[in-house]
Amino acid sequence: MELRQLSYFVAVAEERHFGRAAERLSMAQPPLSQQIKALEKRLGVTLLRRTTRRVDLTPAGEFLLDRARVLLSEAESLRRDLRRIDDGVQGVLRMGVTGTAAYEMLPAVLRTAGQDLPGLELEVQGESLTPEVVADLLDHRLDLALLRFPVASTELELEVVRSDPLVVALPEHHEFAAADEIRWDMLRGRPMVSYPAGSALASITAELCRAAGFQPTVAQVVRETSTIVAIVAGGGGAAVVPAQASALGLPGVVYRPVAGAPTVDLAMAWRPGDERPLMGALRDIVRRCAGTADTT
């Protein structure tokens, strides 16, 4: 059954007259009649009762008319969607976001994409660790990601979009809660809540502590920044987190700057060669939301 034959049938069924239907379709009447007969033969049912003055629908014809209208509408919608995809203005992209980038950057990206790319269906995977995000990109489970350095893989395109200051999250009654800033040596021997080993923030924290001459005393290991901050608020120890963690607004925790103002880079990552127009547009949105777009 061809869509063309269905459109011919709908025209005849709506006009109830072959001559008017042929005029509506800008074709001659004999080939129109032949196509309807071919459709009936293909389906093995009679769709129309023909008289010299009008055309009536059989019960099968009434049923097919309703279904044919739906099928033709869906086919036209499919054609429009395919053209939009081919033009690069519609499609599905999967985006991964690591840690605190979800608290500030992600809402801005979603708002801007919703306004500028209404044809984009953006699927988001949040609060993942950098090694997991890298693996998902390489395995084509994600198309684009915001992640923290360091990144072990050399198989991805990486673009730093901004550098975020690190702070120490402390319980509000901690002995250093009122300090103007936290020196690394002040954390010697103090219980700390850490990201899992191998994650970007755990690696940075361990390196900075080693540079200060000690190993961090890790009391708990937690994946999600929101849970880390909740444990800190409950008196579970100190934690080194990006400053954006303060956007969570959890009571019972204070954030103090770190001596030397260390930072952690936030990067955008994607597979080399992925130059789909929609991907390019989404990357531009991420740059704008991060404040790194080229405005020259």
C-alpha cells in the first residue's frame, strides 16, 4: 500500500466524486480510478460504491478513511522532521555533566537551548564522575559533556570553558569555620569527605595535600557533590569542592576560600569529527553560558 494511493483514496472519499477528486489532485480521472481499483485489489476489499452520480464508502472504506488521514498526517510530519534534521535544526543529543557543573551551568544551558534550539531534544546525565563521562563519550552513550580535569583519555576533543575556584566546605561549628581562609596544612589530620579515587577532584585534593607534606585523612568517600555537602553539614568532616557547590544552599555548612586560590578547570568534551550542525550549535550555547564565547 503506497502513501500516494492513500492520498488518492482520501481525496475521492472526501469529495464523494471522482471528477472533483481528480481536479483537486490535478490529474486526469481515468488514472485516478485505476489507482483506487489497484488499492482495492491490493487490500482485497471494496472501499467505494460507485454510481453514476456519486461515490459512497463501504464500512471498510469508512474505516480506512480515518486511518489513512492519520497515516498521511504522520508521514508529512515525518518528512518535516527529516528535513529539519538534515538542516541541522532538530534531533536528539545526549549530554553528560559532572559534579557541580550541574548546579549552575546546566540550568543556563537548558534554558538557552530551549530558546535557541526548539528542535533539540536534549537528554541529560548528571552528577557523574569524570572517568565515567569519558567512558560514556567514547562508547557513544553521550555526545557532549562538561567535565573536570584531569582527563586521562587523549581520544576526545577538549576545550576549557572556565576555571572555577576551589573552596573548603566545613560544618558550621567546625574549629576553622570562622577562618578568613584555609591553608592546606590546617587540614592535616582532620577528617575529610572525598570523591572516589581517580576522580578529578580527589586527584587534585590529594596532590595539593601531598604538596603541603601530608596525606588527607579520608573519613568517607562519596560520589555526588550534593551528598558530600550534606555529610559535611552533618558534621562528617571537611571537603574540598568547587565554589559552585554553595549554590546548593544547604544549612549547616560554610565555605571558606583556600590559600593560594587553587582552581579546577571545567572543560567541554566531545568525540573528534562530530561536526553535526546541532552539535556545533549546542557547543556554542555552552561557551556562551560559560562566558567564553568569541564575541569578536
